[in-house]
Amino acid sequence: MDKFTTHTGVGVPLKRSNVDTDQIIPAVYLKRVTRTGFEDGLFAAWRNDPDFVLNDPTYASGSVLVAGPDFGTGSSREHAVWALQNYGFRAVISSRFADIFRGNSGKAGLVAAQVDEKVVQRLWDWLEDNPGGEVTVDLESRTVRAGAGEDAVEDSFDIDDYTRWRLLEGLDDIGITLGHDADITDFEASRPSWKPVTA
Amino acid sequence: MGKTLSEKVWDEHVVRSAPGEPDLLYIDLHLLHEVTSPQAFDGLRLAGRTVRRPDLTLATEDHNVPTVDWDKPIADPVSRTQVETLRKNCADFGVRLHPLGDVEQGIVHVVGPQLGLTQPGMTIVCGDSHTSTHGAFGAIAFGIGTSEVEHVLATQTLTQARPKTMAVTINGSLPEGVTAKDMVLTLITHTGTGGGQGYIVEYRGQAIEELSMEGRMTVCNMSIEWGAKAGLIAPDQTTFDYIEGKPEAPKGADWDAAVAHWKTLRTDDDAVFDREIELDASTMTPFVTWGTNPGQGAPLGATIPSPDDFDEPNDKVATEKALHYMGLEAGTPLREVKVDTVFVGSCTNGRIEDLRLAASILEGRHVADDTRLLVVPGSVRVRLQAEAEGLDKVFLAAGAEWRGAGCSMCLGMNPDQLAPGERSASTSNRNFEGRQGKGGRTHLVSVPVAAATAVRGTLSSPADLAALA
Ligand code: SF4
């Protein structure tokens, strides 16, 4: 996984709450057996609407999504994270993420930055005044920033320490766990014999 | 201080814990299906890794398979490739697979319990959010993403931060004709879709104890719909009776040892939950959704709400968007909403008890003109059992379609989908925009409401049906 320290890119306001994973990528797009190529399914239904934000050329190179609360609810499909990444997003800012989505983001290298609901509103307001403006997600200092001077937005975001550390270092979770192989083997030796097996 | 049930199960599975790090949790059972596993197996190959415990791993085909012509090659080439990829991966890595056509094939969350692989006190994961279903047995069970699937394949463990604990106590008894589905839909509308976020929830109280295992699975299944990490129910005699004699259940002395341990899996009297919610089952009624998330629901006897009924600006906007998508007018009685397709099935309500209940209402009645009823068993075993009991004949005589096992119309992926603008009453768990097919409109309902709706053609409960002569 690539390291993530800070990212600055065009902010895209997605003014909706409860953006579920079926909206992020509908099930018909989940048939691929690769991790790439899912950008065509990203928000597929909404992209039919000419007024949808991603159809606005201002946001063509958008890479920081600023969304309403309860982002990523529903299905466990990591394809939702891949679709956002395949499209070009590096970070999503919301006041509340669904657990599985947040976990998947951390594993796949997308930053899910949880902020206060007021910060989302301020970023939306700022983006309305500055369409196509850039938003910074700084993982090192855990801050989101947009603009300068009077109307600048700057606030902290939440991300758990462990995920932050792994993203900053670009570490592979499986590799870390395999370093504890002896602990796993010890644990297995103590499992009750009546626990079910499939073989 | 004592421990809660979920803390007991969690603690029994901690391989390693260190300050500032998530726990490393051992996984007792890893379930796989065709959609969320191919990239995980690819990852193993790339890194030259193996499956650590194929003997704790089980795969089935469910999401992307047709429910007709299951003895023929899958027509859609992309779907066929995905299913064939699972078959190749299972063969290459030595994982037991129940493919389409196999007598144990079915929805992954129906197959685990019916094989007896789902047992109290286990940790169970699957690349599917409704893995929470297995919590009905007193297991910690939750959905994971594909990177985590790869992690479990390679290590049989997961790194997990310890969730907070919540108790949902449902007092009293459900009135006649009100089901576990109505109970959980009522709960989700009460809490909102994010209400459970960060918690493992223990469902308890008289109404939960009185549920069958099927009903408990329905409740736990929908834990994820209000954002909970997992939902579980303390195992009791109902649980033990259900498991005993199942193919993979412990036998003889193992059974005795297992039950002795399972009996310890209860929340201690002096344990403290981080949060508690109480509801009264005796006031619950048939409950349906009108919007585009499972928290947008109301009693069947109510009218469609207006955005003005909500105080929160986000709720107002969400209601407006939902009504627009659903093609509904505020103020319309829910009972007047006309339905095109009724779907009985899914891991929420596709078990034998559900089909028996549907058949008991449909017997001697007929599906309304202009309405289609699709009955889809959750597994091949459920299908065979239903056919042995003659339920298929009841469904066919009522004018329903009787299908093969799979996820079917629960998600718009396999050939069973709603057409744009089509409206369904569905016993599944998600009413998101387009969930059952692009442009499709979903009302989540219980099995009795689904059956009665099929007969009347509008959202209905069995109480609305004319008595049989
Ligand atoms: S029946 Fe629906 S919810 Fe259940 S596993 Fe299948 S797609 Fe998921």
C-alpha cells in the first residue's frame, strides 16, 4: 500500500445523508474479479442526472469528497472504496461513517476523515463560494483545511491511531499480523476440540 | 464487575492485545461467497500466501446466481466468470464449496446455521454485512470487506478495535400476527440507521426469549441496518434444541462439553452496558418502510409522512428525496399503496418457518391481478423441505413463482430484478434506491404482510383479508 501523509485536491460537495454502498456502487457492477475498473459504477444511478455534482465539469478532477452523515452504510462491499479510488478520490470527509466502510477504507488506503457536522456544513458553504476549490486532508496533523484568510476552514478530524499509523507508513496489515504467527499458533493449541470444522 | 455476553465471547478469542493497538481476534468460522472473495484470493496468490485454516472456511454461491435453470451454465458471461473464479479458488486453496446444484447450496447465512456450523460463543465473519444473522446463536458475527477476507484467509485472525456494548431489551410479548421482522423494523425507525454505530448489541428481554431461532435470526440479521457492528442473543434451550442433531453439531461427549460451556454465555447480573434501550413488544404492530433506508418506516396503519413532520434539517431533506424517489405523496394511507411485485425470501426471511407462514396465509387464496409474487427459498434444503411439506403446491396454486435457492431479488445483481419504477413489498432487509434493480422502489415488510399484500395488491396485513369460506 502507498503511504498517505497529506493530500490536497478539488473538493466535491455531496449534499446527501445516508449515502449507502448501493448508491456508491450498485450490485450489478460488482461482477468483476479485479480491484480496478469500478469507476464506471461509482454513483451510477445518480450520474444519469445531469445536475448531479460529478457531472459538473468544475469537479472533473475531484479527489476529496465532502458528504453528509452516515456515509457508506449498508453492504460490506469494499468495491465501494475501490470505486471511489478508481475514480480518483483519495479522501472522504463526513460527520459519520458506517463501521465497515471506514474499516475497508483504512485497509485499502482511502482516508475516511470524520469531522463535526458543522465542519461539513462549513466546507459545503466554502465550496459553494469557491466552486472547484481545493481541500486539504492532512493525515499527519489530522486536519482538514480549505481556503485562506477570512473565510478559511480549518478543523481537526478523527481517525483511529492504528489506521493512521498504518496509512502514514503504508503498511500491509497481513504482514504485521504474520509477525505474530507464534501467538496465533499458541492460541490454536488451546481451542476446544468440539469447535466445529468444515473439513 | 461482571461481563456482558459479547465481552465474554470477545475475550475468549483475543490472540494478542497491546495498548494503543486493536485486538487480534481469532476467527472460528469464515464464510465465503463469489462476490467479495476473488480479489482476496488474488491477493494471496500475489503474496505467495496460503489459506491458513481451510478447515474453518466454507464457501457457497448465492449472490450472483440465477434462481431458475440452475442446472444449466449461467447465461450471463460475467456472472459465470465470477462463479467459476470461486470454484477455481476453492479448488486451488482446498476450501469446501457448495456450488449451484449442490444440496447444501444457498444463501451463506442460511447455510451456516442449517449445517450446524453456527454455534454459540463463536466468532464468525464473512464478506457480507448480514453476517450479523449468526449472532442469533450467541456468536459474535459481523461482515467484513475484501481486504479483511484476505486477512482472515491468510491468518485466521482479524485486527479489531473492541466495540462498545449496548443492550436492547424488548419487554412484553408480541401481539398475535406481529413478527420478529416488525420488531426489528420498529427498532430501526426508533434508533435511525446510525443509532447502533460502534456497538455490539445484545438483544434481550421476554419478547426476544419467546422468538424461535428463525425469528432471532431475522432480528440479528438487521443489526447492520441500524449501524451496529454485530447483534447477538444469549443462547438458551431454544438454541440448543435447534443445533442438536444438525450435521456439524457436536456429538456425544463433545455435545455435553459444548452445552456446558454455552450455558456460561450469559451477561452477568452486575455487568454494565455502555448504552441501553428498552422497547415494549406488546404495543408493536405490522410495520413497513415508506422510504429509501430501513429507518424510514411506520406502522402499516399510518399514513406516509411529510418532510414537515421532522425537526432535523437532514431528516426533512432525506424524507423529501425519499418520497420523490418512491413516487409517494405525503398523507396517503400506507394501505393504499399499490404494489407490483412481492418478494418472499432472502437471509432475513427465506427460512422454512417463513415459507410455512406465507403458505398458511396464501392457502385457498390467489395473488391479485397485476401483482407478481416471487417465493425464493434461502437454501436448497429449505426448498426440499418446503416441497416435502407441499408448500410449493400452495404457492403455485396461489399464482406465485416458486424458485431455486439464492439471494435472488434481495439485491439487483442476478437476473431477478425490479424494472425501473416498479414497486415491491419485500421481506428482505434493504430498501435503498435501486437495491432491487435500477429505479426499483422497495417497501420492507414481514412475511405475513408480504403474503397479504400479494393477495390484495396493496400493502396489507392478513387482518385485511376476507375470511375464507
Ligand atoms: S439475501 Fe440479500 S442480504 Fe442476504 S446475503 Fe444475499 S444479498 Fe445479502
